[in-house]
Amino acid sequence: MSIDAGRDMSYDAVMARKNEIMKSSLGIDYDDFELTPLAFDYERMMAGGDYTLEDIARIQAETKVGNTPLYELRNLTGAVREFAGPGKGARILLKDEAANASGSFKARRASVSCYEAQRRGYEGVATATSGNYGAGVASQAAMRRLKCIVLQEVFDSRGVGQPEIVEKSRACEAYGAEVQKLSVGPELFYQMLVTLERTGFFNASLYTPFGIRGVETLGAEIANQVQQAYGKHPEAVVVTQAGGGNLTGTARGLELAGATETEVIACSVDLSGLHMGSDTDFNRKSFTTGHTGFGIPFATWPDRTDVPRNAARALRYMDAYHLVTQGEVFYITELLTKLEGIERGPAGNTSVTAAVALAAEMDRDEIVVVQETEYTGAGKHHNRQLGFARENGIEVRVGDPRDNVPGKVIVLPERLDQVQGRAQDLEKVRRSYVKNALKRLPAAEWSDVDIDFVAADTNTDEAWVRQALTDLAGQTGTSSTEG
């Protein structure tokens, strides 16, 4: 579909038409949910489409998604118990999402969007993504007989692509998608809007209600499978945190299945000091997602996406936030292969790493679930990632992982008991959210509706928000707690 010759396609003009493009490509008028310049009706937005959990499970079953196996990692649990204190060492369970079509939980997010696009007669779907989700959309689109366009940041200014991202591009193309490969920079979402306007395709964004609702089945399956196998719900579920959709959907699914006492623990690779929009830093990180460069900014302000309001709002649902080093994750990735006989990619292994540290502090009769895995191979393999790090001048050595320096030194632990990570200060993350909210609406203009919304969005209460406003109003702050 061609654009009218007179249409202004400059950045400012396209961004000014953002809501119009969203309405056309999603059928969602985000203005309908706005309550104030700050607050919106989140639950009413999430109810759009009127899908029940059973509806979503049925849709996903049509395209090889869901009902993935849950394994007890007996050998890894035993290894943790060897160094944990008396009575410590929780069972570690693994939800194997690599069994989904396209090899990751992202197939769940793509499934409802592609179903909706087909149901409403769109010719194709488009999405902007670092990779796994693009493969999920392409795979689901193929089964729904839809065209697919994936926009992806692949290269730095030298034309060098990180091996993991290049592999994800290959996967998208293998499923039949057209991949628009971009260099790192601010133009990704702009190009996404241009593509939607030019093609008239459905917007299979990561951050729509359709995408998040698709992950609810994952949380529900975890609750039901653990209940059936062990007679109770898990004490904790660890979720790799990037844009927040994984955690949001899983937590909502756990609640729907009655696992209201289960703690939801976010986990990210600590890449403090590396800027994700920096051309020079782009290839100095050995993880393309699941790191603090996405995890912290999206937690402290979710609405930094290609849709006006992000349905992924991780801070609403997380009970704790754990950080791990690159070296710790690579070590656990290798150990998972040797102890449990399965090779899986880095994103899920981020959560396995946190689960090891958490299990060592939990009682033996407790259960911690690693909520996802992803496929591995080619550029996604940890050995290729470490090789690429060395090619970019990063020192890789064995030692104390606390000596890890993002972008400079990757330290692989010598022993499992060195895998500890560290707890992120969740109070600091919440206060950073309020700082960002104050940039959107000055404190003097906040109503009770705004107070209630921010309390829900930060998983606190009215008293906490009012105290935070008192402490922070008039101060300046950054949108991230990194560094």
C-alpha cells in the first residue's frame, strides 16, 4: 500500500499521528482509557477483546503453543544443597518454554495478536523486536496464513551485528518474515509506525493487551502443574525482567489460578553503565534482552513503547528484584547442560541463575520455579557470545563474579556457591517511577485518581505515594536507577 504523496512522513509528523495509527492497526482507542494526564484505567484496557483464560488456551493450542512441560532440576537442586545451610536448598523447577513453536515463551505473546489479526481480516502483522518475539510472531503468522514484517535493531555503525541478534534475524526469516534490519538508534519505533501506516498491517506489538494476555496461560499452567505434582503452589516464581511483559502476564496468570501467595521475583543481568542506545556500547554487552538496560527503565516508566499505554507493568506485580552478572549466567548455562542434560538459551538461564541464589536461602520443603527457557544454538550459544566478547576487547576470565565489570570484564565463577547475584533496592525503583510520573504531571496537579493509579502501578498504597511525593516533589531525578 503506497502513501499519499502529500503525507508528511517526518519524525514529528508521524509521531503526532501515533494514536491515529494505533487505532487503525489495533482497533484500540487508547484515549478511551485515559482518566487524567497521568492515570488510565488499566484493568478496563486489559479486558478488551473479552477473552477468557480458556479462550486463550484454546487459541494457543491451535498453533502449537502452551501446555509445556515442568521439570524438577534434581541434580542442580542437589548441588545447591551441598553448600546451602542446614535445612536449606529449595527444590528448583523449570518450566520448559522452549517446547513452544518458535522456541520461547514469546510464542504465547504472539498467538493472540495473530489470531486477532486473522479474525479481523488483516492481511499481515508487523512488530518491532530484538528477536525472540519476532520469531514468535513470524511462526504464528505462518500458521495463520498472514504476512509478517519484523523490524529489528541488528547492527552498530560498523555494520557489525551481535551473534545472538543475527541468529534471531535468521529465525524470523526462516518462518517467512520480511526482516527490516536497522542500526542501533532512536528510529525503531518511528519506523514501526511508518511500516504500519504504509502496509495497513495489524500491530503485533509486544506491549498491547493481546500480547500480555497471551502470557497469562503460562502463569496459570505453573500454578496448576505445581499444585498437581506437589500438592501446593510454589513459594516463588523467578521471571527474567526486560520490558516487563513476561512478568506481568505470568503474575496475572498465577493470580487467576489462585496462586496469590506465590512471590514473583524479577531478575535481570546487571549491565550498569552501558547505554542501550549507544552505538559504542551496543556490542559490548553479551545479552540482547533480560538486562538492566531494559529492565530498569521499563520498570520505572513502562510507557516508553510503540503504543501509547503499555500493558506490561512489571512494578505492579514484582515482589523483589534480583540482579546477576553475565559471568554467573554463562556459568549456570554450562552447568545446566552438564548436570541436567539440556541446552537452553541465555534469557531463561538468567532466571535459573537467580533461582540458584534464592534456593540456597530457602527451606528444603519450599519450591522455586524458573518460569521459562528458550532455544539455543548458533549465535545464541554461550560459547559464541563469549567469543564475541573477546573479539570486542572484553576480558573473559575465571574468578570471583563480584569482579565483573559490564562491557569490560566477564568473570566466570569457579564454584556454584559463588553464584549469588544481589538484590536490587525495590524502594529505589519505585521512587524512580514517581520521579518519572512527576515529569508527566506536577505534584500540585495530582488528584486522588492519580494517587490511586500510582499506588497500583508501584504495588504500594496511598500513604506510600503521598510520602514519596512529599520527599520527591521539586527534586530532579533520572528515569533509571542504573549506574
